[in-house]
Amino acid sequence: MLIRRPKDWEMPEREATPESVYYNRRQILAAAGLLAGPSLLGGSYPGKKNEEFTLDRAVTPEWAATGYNNYYEFDPYAKEGLANLTSKFMISPWMISVQGQVKESKQYDLDDLLKKFQFEERLYRFRCVERWAMAVPWTGFPLSELIKMVEPKPAAKYIRFVTANRPKEMPGMAKAPYPWPYFEGLRMDEAMNPLTMVVTGLYGKPLPKQNGAPVRIVVPWKYGYKSIKSVVTMDFTSNEPPTFWNRLISNEYGFYSNVEPKKAHPRWSQAQEQLIPTMERRPTLQYNGYEKYVAGMYNGKEF
Ligand SMILES: Nc1nc2c(c(=O)[nH]1)N[C@H]1C(S)=C(S)[C@@H](COP(=O)(O)O)O[C@H]1N2
Ligand SMILES: [Mo]
């Protein structure tokens, strides 16, 4: 069940570093069902399907979307077999710090926090900057609902997100000299956009660890690296926050990172994408096909 990856399409973000590159191909676990594991999280799966979001392509098979990942904290050099590396990663209990320009800075227990929201399922396209793409059913709720609940101050113009920093549980962190922990950010209107989701589930089940358990952000009109996994901090800021890939290689990965077929990556075209696992080529869609929801936020210069 290896996923075929023609060499010329394999242009990983990690080439930002001087590390020597190698490809660590592994068999996808036959026992894919083991990967999600039990969850103590609140909320029920599957969430109610939101019929507004339909696809122009087949839903990616679950084995492919949960067996082909980017999660550098577990292995910066592999995309397959990451589930094997997550056994030490503890996802419960899980605390999220909401801080910065909000009414009250506070640590929330994730189980308690999730009880306040109604889960729904949405089919979204997902596009990695490396050109692989998938389409999956996420379970979660709009980030806007959480933002409204915590009451940002008028000075809050952006949100900075940070991933868990647990080198003992995340074996990839020691393998590459990156500016850990992973960090990302959104402008407040992007964070409030109805498309932006807090995600805790995939394929009607709790999110597998390799896909960002227990909680991640999904921003479907931006390149995949904006959809930060295993979030522990939401910091409301007045200024544009730095982002992990921009910090590593600023001329290739901007803050906005909106999917834009006409804007080539400095090292490869973005005009086409390849669907995993078939590697069928498709034209890349502007804003990944979510133009009607998001184009109004931009003046066309944000990449
Ligand atoms: N913390 C963290 N979040 C991350 C990443 C990562 O390495 N670490 N990789 C990003 C990239 S490059 C992509 S394409 C998506 C992949 O999500 P998936 O593995 O669920 O498909 O996660 C994004 N979020
Ligand atoms: Mo990516």
C-alpha cells in the first residue's frame, strides 16, 4: 500500500534545512484501526454532517489520509508510518492556554472546553504546499465560536498558535534543528471566517495522533502547514505573529500562504496538484476552491 511519489513532485518543506535528505519509505500499518486509540474527549462522533460542503473529487481513503502525513515533531524525514512513532505522545489530559489580548487569560482543560461546542462534520479539500492534496471529513466546530466565547479585546488583531513542546514524546524533535515548538498564526478575520475549524476528529472518529490529536486548526484555503496540529496555546496578539516555516525560509513561506495556482513556489509550480493516493493530477484551485468564502478578506496580494 505504498503511495507512489514521483521524485520530481517530492519537494518537501524540509529542504529549508542543510540536513541531508533521504526518503524513509515504510509500509503503512496494516492495523490502521489501532492508530486512533481510545479517547477521553467529550463530544460525540461522528458530528452532524454539514451539507454545505461538497467535493469535486472522491473522499480520500482513510488509510491514505491517516498513513501519509506531515508531522515533523514525530519525524521530519518521513511521511509514512508516523503513527508508529506516536505511542509515547500523551493526549489526555490536555490543557490549552488562551492568553494575550483577551478578557481573561486562562488554561482550559480540553475535555471541559469541548463540551461547550456542537460538533459537526465537514468535507474539505486539503492542499499541502508540496503539491499533494486530499479531501477528508473533519469533525469539529468553527474557531469563531471559541473566539467569541473567550472575548478578545479590541487590541487583538491576530492569533498565534503553538504546538505541544514534548521532546521526550515526540521523537522527531531531536532529529532536526528547527525552531521548536511549531508555531503558526492567523489574522483575526481569517480566524473568525466560518471556514476555519477547530478539529478534533477525522472520518467520524477522534483525530489520530499523526493527524494532530487531540486538537488542531484547519484552514482549508491555505497551504497545509497553516493547519497547525496538537495546539496548546492560543495567544491573541496585536501584531502579526511569526510562523514556523516563514522563520525557516522566509522567501518561500509567507504569513498568508493562501493557495494560489498562479503564484509559483520559488522552486516549483503550483499550477497543479496530485491527489493522494492515486497521484491523479488536477489543476490547483484558487484559494483551494474556497474563493467565495474568503476572497473578500484579501486584496489579492496576500500569499
Ligand atoms: N505541529 C505541526 N503541525 C503541522 C505540521 C507539523 O509538522 N507540525 N505539518 C503541517 C503540514 S506541512 C501539513 S501539509 C499538514 C498535514 O496534515 P495531515 O498530516 O493531517 O494531512 O499539517 C500541518 N501541521
Ligand atoms: Mo505541508
